[in-house]
Amino acid sequence: MNENRLDGADHLERSIDWKQGLAIALGVPLLVLPSLGYLPLYLSAAAILIWGLSVIQGFFQNAAYAEMATTFPKASGLPGFAQHVFRTENYKGKYDKGKLIGGFSAWSYWFAWTPVLAIFSILVGGYLHGLFPVLGETFTENQLALITGVVIFTGLFTVNWFGLKDGAILGYILAAVSLIPLVILTVAPFATGHVEMANITGSWLPADWAWDMHHILILFGIFAIAQWSACAWETAAIYGPEYKNPSKDVPKALLACGIVCFFSFVLVQGAVIGVLGVDGVLAEPVSPLIPVARAVFGEAGSIITIIMLIAAMILIIQTAYLGSSRAMHSMATEGNLPKSLGKTNRHGTPFVAMLVIGAFNLVLIFMGNPAAIVAASAIGYTCANGISLFAYVRAKKHPAFANLERPFKAPKGWKHVAMLFGLFNLPLCLVGVVYLNSLEIGWTPTWVGFIVLALYIPIWFYSQHETRRSKSNSATASSSDHDAPEPEKMLDLR
């Protein structure tokens, strides 16, 4: 057996360092793309401030997550340690309520990341539809999105079949293709004088903004949507079981990714509003970077931008595909999902989970509305963050965990910070995003979100039945082996 492989069957393989974990997580800064036009719709230029505050929120939350990821190095980030902390050791009853809570947190996290594959496959199909007129004449946007999804999912599944290390190599390639042009496109408007500061300072908040309950709920909802993108660099911690040295690799990968996110989210939104103004952004809400590129670099620049954005979206899909498959693998190995979903190949890749996630997203693509999918999955993300932060507080206070070795420690008293942000997520951001969805898109995304989250309950009860049946069969087999005659006696009976 490979010495870097964790003990037991169907476990992940320790094959990457912090730089490779960072390369895979570098899809996160690009999650700003689908919301560049959404946040200014409600907050005008103050969207820039929301992005900065949301990334800072990520630093507060991820300090707690880094401590937990190194305290439980065999757990897969948020979904892994939340399941471990809430379950009751040596539980004798039929159903462990703590295990149900921890598993629900992991399921919420899975639902937060999984739809990213469908969201960006739809967007890639849309960009291809506009970039190549011949495709537009042959296929509808929905058909092209579905074809794009099949091609991307198949390619990523093939590459990652051989382990996370190869996924990191793809991450390096896509990061170079997408992040470098994104940096150039962000910095160039400031350097060439295309950014008008009056577009930012003169339109800081909408004219009708008031600090009443209606707008406060909108603000909480905006924070929920923003953190879906700006706090998502916690995914660097989900590869805890696959880092060669988790105690050092996890905090390094998180810190590096957080710094990249802070500058990219703030500067990209600042450049877009600075060049186009709030009205210009609202006129091009889906792809405002294209008119920015056209203004700075001309028509050729807009074509380069589309190509860059397509590469960026593939990188985001790669990040989401790996993160959500690790979440599903973690739930299966913890007994919160059917065991078959935890199967890995000889390279340590959770291939069954990856197949299921790919099929699920092909179904989501038929919805055809990325905004509705984001709105639904943001509900899962607020739940996952809230419960995971409460898990951190429990791990600091509970006698079973209080004295565990913590190779990386958040600052003293961080459990109070974690509790504060846990309550910010649940209930404030959850209520806010439901309210915001009702205003912008209607109740469909909210119902989709709650239905998908509720589906966990019957699946979990089935998994508990499967676990008990497996234990019963093992006990019966053990008893049979114990009672069986010894070989010598069997010869005598013959």
C-alpha cells in the first residue's frame, strides 16, 4: 500500500502540498463573475465595499476552519469536521441526532458547491453561442450549454481519475490562462485612466436607499449571495486528508487564496463600475467585463476576454467538482450517505461521487437560469457555514475535543468570533437571502433550495438502516466464524 494512503479502504491519498491545494482553489476568485452585475443592482458602487467585507468575513471564518482541518486531519474540511464533532461517540440508540446535524451541514455544503458546475456550463455555452455565430445557427443556447456540460464534465472526470495531483496540474494551467489576463484586465483600466472615480464616489448607494427593515433584509441577502463567492476559498481546507503535511499546508493555502481573493474581488468590481458606471453595469449585468475590455483594448480585447472567461469558468467548474465530490465522499465514509458514494479508485479518487455529481448537474442545466441556481445554492452555503462555525465552538468547549492537539490555532477567544459569525449566517443571512430571492427571482429558487436540503432526511435514514444492516451481517459472520469447527475437527468429521 502507498505509504501516503490513509489507513483503510476507500480513503483519500496524501499527494499534494499547499501550492497545489492553492492551484485547485484558485477558481474561487473567479466566482465574482456571475455577481458583478447583481450586487450593484441593489447597492450601486457600495458593492465594492460588500466584496471587501465579505472576503474579510472569510478570514474570520476560515481561521476557525483551518484549526479544525488540522485538528481532524482525516476529515475533509467543513463537511468532514462538522460531522465528526456533532456525532455521539459509541452511540447506543437507533438514530444519533448529533450525527444527523453534522451530516446536514455536509449536505448543505455539498449543495452549495455542486450547482457551480451547471451554473458555469450554462454561462460557457452562452459565451460560445455569442462568440461563434455558426454555433448559434446550429444549436440553441440550452442545447449548447448541455453539450458544453457533457464535454467539460467528461474531460475533468478523466483528468482527475488519476488523483488530485493531476487536478492541481490542470489548476496551474487554467490559473495561468485565466487569472493573468483577469489581472491585466483589472489593472489596465486604472493604469490607462479609463476608471472615472466619480462613477464610484458619485453613486455610492441608490437614491432610494433607506435604513429600514426592507433594505436591511436586502443587505443580509446580499451578504449571503456575496459570501457564496467571496468566502468560498475555504475550499482549500477541504483537501485536508490529501495534504502531505496538513498542519502547515492548510493554513498556507487558505491565507494565500484569501489574499488573492481580497484584491481580485475588490479591484474587479471597482474596475467595472469605474469604467462603465453603475448604469453601464446594469445594462450589461451578465458579462460587464466585455464592454470594459472593449473600452480599454478595442474589439480584439473583447474577444480575448471571452476566451479568458471561458478558461476561467472551466477552472471554477474544476474547483467545484473536486470540492463537492470530497464532501460527498466524506458523508459516505461517515455513514451519512450510502456507502457506495464513498468508493474510490486505486488513485484515491472518489469516482462514484464524481459520476453522480456530473449527472445531477446535467439535470440542473435544463433549468437554464444561472441566477436561480445561485439563489438556491446560496441557501445551502449559509446553512453550511453557520453549522460549521457552531461545530468549531462545540469542539472548543466539549471535553471530548477540548484537549486534542491543534497544530494550527486560531487566536485566543476565537470561539466567540465563530459564534458571532455563525449567528450572522443562521438566521440573519438565511432570512435575508430568502427575502431577496422573493423580490428578484420569485419563490421557485427558495423552494428548490429547501426541497434539495430536505431530501437529505430520507437519504440519511436509509444510510442508518444500511449501516445497521452491515453491522448485523458482520456480527453474524463473526459469530459463524467463531462457532465453526477447527480444521482438525473438520477432518475428524469427515
